[in-house]
Amino acid sequence: MQQGNVKLLDRNSAVEAIKNLNEEDLLLVNRLIIERLKLISQAKSIRLMADFSSGDRIWFHGPDGQSKKGTILRLNKKTASIRTGDGHTWNVHPGFLKKESI
């Protein structure tokens, strides 16, 4: 079975197996699922982060919907630290960043 390509029959078997688990086993499966989802999220962030470097001029939309321009100060584990023209520092997920056109 390939990763990310589960047959419908396998999914149905998994659903049936989950229905028969006790609380302790469900908690274990839950912990495993959460760990896997975190790993997938980290891998996505790393792939997105690879498009950027410190010093890049970027823009993003702030929580107010306004477009903000700035410079990447540093690439963190999950976010990029951005300094905007008004002197504010933002930590922004790389999925929200766009490189500024020259």
C-alpha cells in the first residue's frame, strides 16, 4: 500500500476496527494520528519555507485584510519573522507570504 493512497476497502476495515477499540486503544490511536498530522504540517512548512531567504522583500495580508510589505528578518521553525515599513515585526506562516516583484 502506497503512502497517501489507501484503498476504500482498507478504509472501511480501519473504520470497523476503530469501532471495536476500547478507550485506552482509542487514546493511543488518537495520539498517533496527532503526531502524524503534526509531521505532515511540518513538512509542508519546510517545503514552503524553502522558497524564501532572510532579506527577501515580501508582502502578505494582515489580519485586517490590508496588504503589508516587509523584509524577512529570520526563518523560524514554522514561521518567518517579518519587519514591515512601519517598524512592526510579524511572525507569518510561509503559506501567506508572496515575494515582492522587482
